[in-house]
Amino acid sequence: MKTRTTLNAIVCLLLCFGFIGCTEPYQMQTSTFEDALVIEATITNELKRQQIKISRTYQFEENGPTAESGAEVYITDNTGNRYDFTEQNGIYVSVSEFQALPNVNYQLLVTTQNGQTYASDIQKLTTANQISSIDTDIAESNNQRGVQISVNSSDPTNTSKFYRYEYEETYKVVVPKWSNYKAYLLNERAVSYMERGYESKTCFTTKKSDTFLLTNTTDLMEDSVIKFPIRFIGDREYMLSERYSILARQFVISQQAYEYYEIIKALSDSGELLSPNQPGFVSGNIKSRSNPKEKVIGFFDVCSVSEKRIFFNYGDVFPNEPIPQFFMECPEESLDCGDFRTNPLGDGFKLISYIQSGQKVFYDFIFNPLSETHSTYVMVPAACGDCTTFSSNVVPPFWQ
């Protein structure tokens, strides 16, 4: 499991399995299961509506976590403020915008629908530390050449020791075999084509980081300079072909938070789901007030954050080199649209099947002057001719 498993999924693995000594493959199922509350709460020094996720552990054979609905959620501070949260689409969002301030004590409090109460340890905002720049360097990773994207920052006060990073990458997509027309069914035995009426050639794909990116500067001296690699992309990856952007976010976290995330990262990166070295319950800084013996998973984090975005084209990093090809092969398939009656298993029915399923899309039409009923439709895999089948045609508001 090289990519990040959500906190719930990791907890599920820790709490659900009864380990059996065997070497033969078997169907993994839950033999024991412990229901537990899972709280993921990070508030920052950004003025915004802060968010908190509350759910429950789930069994291995289940699809995923269930949001904990109907809870009363709020944060208090030692200056007399109370920040209430309201439930929206499975996430608790602060009723009003607020930001964590220096030298203020914050505490998270939760009361579930069944009356159980929970409270976090007191937390303070960490020292602010700004990202100064983002570098793109040609590098090698696992014997592959590519671009290494790194975040740079410095700590003149030598008080920011522990860091967590996230990124959100967006890249432009241009499909190689696009037509402004699309095929459609006139009836169950007749096909025609018309203008699409929407953007389908150029799209934008956005993905978020899916692993814990952690570092610390405990071994560095004063005025620590940090250059932390957050993303490596191979030089033949299509996402670099047109234009690429990355938004990096740097969180200055506490030592307690760092140690907590480090354990979670070790579990998710190991891939040893049935390892005999499982550490068992991962304790955070949130406890049950109703039942001190109850296990609660999660962490309430109050941290400063800095973010920076860069854009670059392939030639900016790899000048005078051919750009990577589209991420898949795009063969053309020519189908005679006039044999519906003569051959029920022929091109006509295959064409209808493609249109109905969306498996392939229209690319070209070849008119046969000798027979209107036997003209040809040229079809291509959907991703090759319509970018909205896998991406978004909405231009991001930040795009340059």
C-alpha cells in the first residue's frame, strides 16, 4: 500500500484482523471488530471556515467509513471564544470564519448523538514559517529520469522543527483525436452525428497528494534551510506534456503531531497488512470523557500553514526534448453504418453499441458517394476523443 490509506482504513486494519499463522492464500475477512470514533481535525492560521471530519471504524469487507452524524462539535479557547461547527455533507464546518492565533490555547470538544463526550488536549498554534520558493530539478528516482519538485523554506528563529506537506497538482489535457462532432442514435437502427456543443478537446485534471509527507530539522543548527522533495514525475509522463501546476502547502506541526503522523505513515507505506509487528492501537490526543477506557482515534492539530503555486511547461525543465506522448494508444476503427439489416452482428450494431456504452466516440465520417447507406464512421477510444470522459472541461480559476 504505497499510497496513503485513510486514517479510517488503517485503523480498520489495526482493529479488525485476527492474525493466523499460514502461508496459503485465503479470503481476508473480519474475525474481530472494535467500533471506535475517528476524528481528523486540523485548524490553521488561515482565515477561513475550518473543517473537521468525524467517522467510525469499519470492517474490512465494508466499502468505507460511515460519517458520524448529529454530533455537537465546537472549539474553545482561553480568551472566552467558542467556535461552533455544523454538519455539511458528512463534514463538520465552522459556522463562521476564524483563524488560529499565536499564544492562544485551543481545545476541541465533541458530543455524539448518543450523548458520549470527547475532548482533545490543549493545543497552541505553531511558529509560522513561509515557503520561499519551489524548485524544479532534473533528477533520477528508482532508475528513472524526471523532474524533482522541492519546497524551500528557512527557519531563522530555529523554532519550526516539524513539518507536514500536502500538494495539489493540476495539468492540462489535450486529446489527440478530437472532433467537434459526436455520433448519436436516430433510432435503434440509424445513426447520425451533430456538433457536440461543449468543450471536449481541452480539459484540466486535478489530483491531491495521497501520502503523508513529513520531515524534521531537529539535527540542523540555527537558521535551518529546508529543501524538501514533495513530488517526482518521470520525464515521459503525459501530465507534463501541455502545462503543469502544483500548489504546495507546508504545515508547521508539533512534535506530538509529527510522531502520530509518522506512525500512520509507517503503517500505510509498509504494505504489511498482516505483519506480526503491528503496533496495535494508535493513540492520538483526543480522549473520551464519558468512558476513559474507550479507544478514540485521531488528532486535533493547530498549526501554521504556508502555500505557494508554480506553473511550468515541459520545455522549461527539458528544453529541446520531445514532449511525452498521450497516455494511451488511440487506434481508429472504421465502421460501415449501412449494414443493420444485412448483418445483425456487423459494423452497424457495433457502432450502436459504442454510442450506447460510451466506449468509443466519433472522430471522422467518410462519405461514400456511391451509397449513402454505406458511409463510414471512424471511432476512437473515448479518452482519445473526449477529455470529459476522464477529466474536467472547467478551467480552474487560478489557471495561468
